[in-house]
Amino acid sequence: AGACAPALAAMSRRYDSRTTIFSPEGRLYQVEYAMEAISHAGTAVGILSSEGVVIAAEKKISSKLLEPVKSSEKMYMIDEHVACAVAGITADANILVNYARTAAQRYQLTYQEPMPVEQLVQSLCDTKQGYTQYGGLRPFGVSMLYAGWDSQHGFQLYCSDPSGNYGGWMATSIGASTQAAQSIMKQEYKVGEMDLQAALALAVKVLSKTCDATSLTPDRLDIATVTLVDGKVKYTPFPDAESKKLLDALQAEAASGDA
């Protein structure tokens, strides 16, 4: 048995370099490695509420000398009714976001109505799946959370990974510390009882407990909501001042709990 182990290791390496070849155990190693790359990225969470969808993410600040970016690297508006949060390789995310924006506008031009959220997600995932099946390509090293609203299904939250799989969620997370984030949300998410404020509070709580730093600060936090205002879908990124209010409320709640 001991002699077989090196042989098996060598055998698995033989299937590592190609995205398109199954290993004898039926695995696509490159897709698994892409998912592993995402597990080192800043955490992003999505929470569905009765009044809208909250997406929040922890920004990784690699150096104090870097000039703050003008737009978020974790949150993107795809169309007026859909936004997304990403975890993984930002350059890969930019390509997918541009593809999604083009698909949404193409649908709008053809049918004179916004693209249904799931159809947009499925279109993007079909592209991702192609990168696991054709030779000479590597999978996109990015997972995405999609928050949106359409007239068929109301508010929706989806999550997709490099394999092209996607699923609808009430609350989920991507990036580092996903297990810890999911377990907190399992305990604290109340089905059918979450309004927007409760969803915001839960998102901030999850990120503060799973972040790399000793404490979460507004400059490390990206929050946005997708809501309905007077029958129109509104994407609202939160400025640092609003994020600070949410963090202060969390600290006050923690202090009163300790007392």
C-alpha cells in the first residue's frame, strides 16, 4: 500500500495541467484549484430580506501607500435591477462583469424590458462552464453573488462558482472564512422575518466576526443594497459614514450583551 501512494500522487499530477481532462476519480483538478484560489479572497456575503437584498464585502487593503480606488473592487452594478459582489481574482471578475452588462443591454434592446435575474445568471454561468470544457483555457478564478429584482420572482440572491454552477439563496457567503460565515447565518437568519435593517445588521455582524483584521473599520467594509423605491429598483452603495453607523450599532449591541 505504501508503494502505491507515490504512484497515485504522480497519477493525479498527470491530470493537473489540463482543465478538460477528468482524473480517474472523476475530478477536474483545475476547477478545484480555482475554487481554492477564491478561498483566500476577501469575504463577501449576501442576505435576502423582505424589503430588498443586502450584499457586503470585506476589502483587502494590501498597502497603506495605495491610493484609495474611486469605485469599489468588490461590488459592481450590472444593470439597473441587478448588482453583484465578487471574491477572487479581480481582473477575471472585470471580464465577467463586462460580459454580464453586455448581455443585459442586449436583452433590453431586443425585448424592451429588463433581463430576468436568473436568466442573466444562467447566461454568465454558461460562459464560465465553457472555460472548463475547451482546451487551452483556464477557469475564471472568481465566485460571484448576484442581487436583483424582477417582476416574475421579486427580490433574488444567487451565487455562482468557477465550475459554472449556480444556486438561489436566502443568505450565503463567498471567499475566505465561508464556513464560519455560513454557520453564523444559519443560526441568526430568520426565514420570513428579515427586514432590510435586520439583514444589514446581520451582514455587518458576519463580516466583523470573520474579517482578517482585529476589528472591522468602515474603510475595509463595502456594503450595498438593492431595493424598490416607488416601484423602481434602486442600487445603493453605502458611503463610509453609513457603514460606520452600522458598525457602531453592532458595537453598542455587543456592549449591552456583555453588560
